[in-house]
Amino acid sequence: MNEAEADGPAVEQFRSYLLLLARLHLGRQGRGKLDPSDVVQQTLLDAHRQRGQFRGEGPAALAAWLRRLLACNLMDEVRALHRGKRDVARERSLEAELAESSARLGACLAAEQPSPSSQAVHNEEALRVADALATLPEAQREALVLHYWQGLKLVEVGERLGRSPAAVAGLLQRGLQKLREVLGP
């Protein structure tokens, strides 16, 4: 097995996680112009090409490295859309926002986890949640992400999705039920 085949599955397991982060940061309006799947695909290709530059150990370091690559790719795509309108402050904050979203995802999964083994379990759970979210219908996934990860109120989620607060509550209820079925106990 060559080196590219050896690291393929390790990087590929982060696809749903990266897609979730890309969707979070592009928002509905950004997705009209950019496809999050394309940005994630480019990120994974970059990771394969640059695998020699990865110096960390373990899934947490790999996730952080992939988030940085994703942030760079998102900045490149946004820059391409707005040539000549570069905002350096926005670029610096994008990587921080991705890290913050990742931290919020982790905080939803568990409280403080001091040991390396519990951190490994935590990372596996984050990947499982991202994979499970990817199986949901788009409206349910967006409602869950906006409400639980971005902390928006039902009214605010409704405004973003063009739905009533009651409809959003239904999306959240069905989405959580489906997540419980997919994730199990």
C-alpha cells in the first residue's frame, strides 16, 4: 500500500464534518453562489497533496489541520467571488469561526474530557454526529445547526429558513428524532 492509499481513509472520514462546517459558514446566501461540497472536495484533495506537511498526531490534530485547509479554501472561493473587495479582517476571522463551530459541536456532545482516551471518543462522536446530520433532509439539518450550533432562537431560524416558528419547531423535533434513530443510544 502506498502512502496516498494509507492516509486516504483517515482524511475521508472527515468529509461530513467539513461539509457541516462549510455549510455553517457559507449560510443560505453563500450557498447560492458556492457549493460547499466543491469546497470540501478541494480541501480533501489539498490534504492528500499536502499530506507531507501534516506534523500532528491523532484525529484532533488532523481535524484542526483540515479546518485550516477548509478555511483557506473558503477564503479563496469568497475572494474569487469578490475580486477587488478583499477584507483581511473577515479572512482572519473565518478560521476562528470554523474552530469555534467545531468547539460548539464538541460541547454539544460532551462536557470537559480530560483524558486522551476520552478525547478520542469525543472526536469519534463528533464525526458520527456530522455523518448523521448529513443523512437528514436539508431543512431539518439547517434548523438543527442554526438552533443548536449557532444558538439562534426559533424566530431567527424561521426568518433564515423562510418558515414560521411552529414549522421550525417541527423541523427540530423530526430532526432530533431522526438523529436519535441514526446515532442510537
